Amino acid sequence: MFSFTEEQKLLISSVNALAKEHLAPKAEEIDETEGFNHIAFQKMAELGLLGITADEKYGGAQLGALESTLVMEKLAEACASTTLSYLAHTILCVNNIHANASEPQKQKYLPKLISGEWLGAMAMTEPEAGSDALGLTTRAVKKGNKYILNGAKTYITNGPGGNIFVVYAKTGPTRKDISTFIVENTFPGFKVSKKLKKMGMRGSPTAELAFIDCEVPVENLIGKESDSISHMMKNLNLERITISGISLGIAAACLNYSSRFVQERTQFGKPLAHFQMIQERIAEMATELDAGRALCYAAAQKFDSGDSDPTLGAKCKLFTAQMGTRAGLEAIQLLGGAGYMKEYPVERYMRDAKLLEIGAGTNEVMRIIIAKSLLNLKEK
């Protein structure tokens, strides 16, 4: 359906092999224990995946949004939780630093992030600023050779074990006076205040962070003061495209597992697959998955071409997120009572999928972005 280069085919094959060997066997365990798959991250580092969009001179793979999305899809088919942590590390942290930081900042942070020595994260969401990304209240005040940060962030993926955080904070009086800082977990005043317990994506540790007179060296400001809106929005667009790959992976896992189940499970003297109502559900799942892939890959290619319009990214995020949740619910229904049991993975697929209708921009925010573009509405 979609034409890939030989290099992209090799990437898909390599990632698929890694996922089957190092992600799938641990997926149930880290969901139960709310753990983290450290071994998988090291294996990703060995393949160059932790810096998939970064330049080779820092240890990266120097690939684009399409390749990143393909990696997300294959990893998520095996374990969506680990893939979410991978996205926070590679797209929200590594790509952000690579795309926007100074050369000295890149040389200092990227090699250790890409090698897997350090775990990265991004801190934007706050207790009172979720969908309203510009409504954040964490503030940074310059004092001598340091910025002093005060505020709180919440729902931060990789928060509990993160070493490096890309943090957004206010540096002026208006909503648009937002600056970006690289914060190390050893900086005075930084604290992981609470590890959060979640419905799904339980193998991707999430935390609340506190900045209490947190001391950040002036050289850790990315770019200029109050000049972060444009690259914040560009990175959000990339996040929405690549996180859609996680929805694709979950939907593929749902389709594959339930297809096998209905061929093996017998009722009324014949396999479930022989009933038309079962066939209808399988056909719908497969069709929606391919439609999601087409939309997602197109959005990734558009991003790679240099087009920064967020509309197509919002469309693929909206469609695939809803499709992933539907696939999880359909898989549970197809398995019947078995689907409701933790002995089978489809209930985990559904729990994991639901986050993708919320994280990286809710379905409602995606609809606003799409509608404003179609109706030519401008921000006031």
C-alpha cells in the first residue's frame, strides 16, 4: 500500500526483531509492576534509535519523521508503554535539543542521551495548564549567571528516572513570553515530587516535578529569552505525528491477536471466524488501520519536506488515537470474557490506547486546530 525505500524496509525489520526479543516478553511484567524496560533502551541505543533524528556526529541516525513514526509503530505493537518512554526521550528531549540548542549544548548533552547513559524528558504540562500550553505559570528569573525557576509540572513521561529535562517556563509578562531550559536532575531546587499511578501505559513511569528556587546556569537557556513559541509548536507537531505511530502499533496488535483468536475459538460447532458479525469487526479494524497508516505516513512525509503546517498532523493524531481505542474495545469484544481477563493482552492494549486520545493534545484540541485551519480563523 505504501512504498518504502530499501533502507526503510531494513529499519522496519531491525526494529521488529528488537521489539519481539526485548519488548514483547517484558510488556506484561512492566505493566503489572509499573516498571521500566532498561534493557530495551540499551538495545535501542545500540541500533542508534535513541537519536533517530539527530546528526551522526552526536551518535544519531539522522533520519526523519517518517522513519521515527515507523519505529514507533513497530515498537508499540510489542509494548506501547516502552514506546511512549522512547518517544519522550527521542522526540521531546533529544530532537528538541538537536533542533534548537546551541552547538556547545548539543555537544554536552546529545552524546550521553543518544548512548542511553542519560534518560531524557520534556516538561510542559502543569496542574493548571494542560491543553492551554501557553497558560503555564512556571517562571524563570535571571539572577547573575543563573536562572531561578519556580513552579510545578505534571504528567511528565520519564519523570521519575529522567536525567535531562527540556523545561518550558515564563520569562516575561505575556502568554507568549516562554523560554526553554535544559535542566539536569542534579540541579539544586529540582525535585521529583510524586510518581503517578495510571490506568494504562503503566510501564512508562510518569511523575510530578517541582522547581523550588531551582538553579539553572544561563548557558542552559535554549535560544533567546521569550522566543520559544515557534519551535515549541513545531516539536508538538512532530510529537503528534510520531505518537500516532503508537496508535497504529496498538491497533495492529489488536487486529493480529483477535484475528488469531477467532480462528482458534469454536462456538456452535465452528470457529468464530465463520460468523459474519465477527468478519465485519475484523474487516473494519483492518480498513481503519490502513487508513490511519496512509494519513500518518503522509503527515510524516509532509513534515520531512519542511512544511510546518500542523493541520495534517492534527488530523492523523485525531484519527489514529480514536482508531486505536476502538481497536482495543473491539478486540476485547471479539475475545468475549477472555478479553476482559488480564491473562490476555487485549485489555492492556485498550488501556494503553486511551492515553493517546489525551496526551500530546486531546482529541478536542486536535479538532480545534483542524477547524481553525479550514475556517481560516486566527488567534486573537
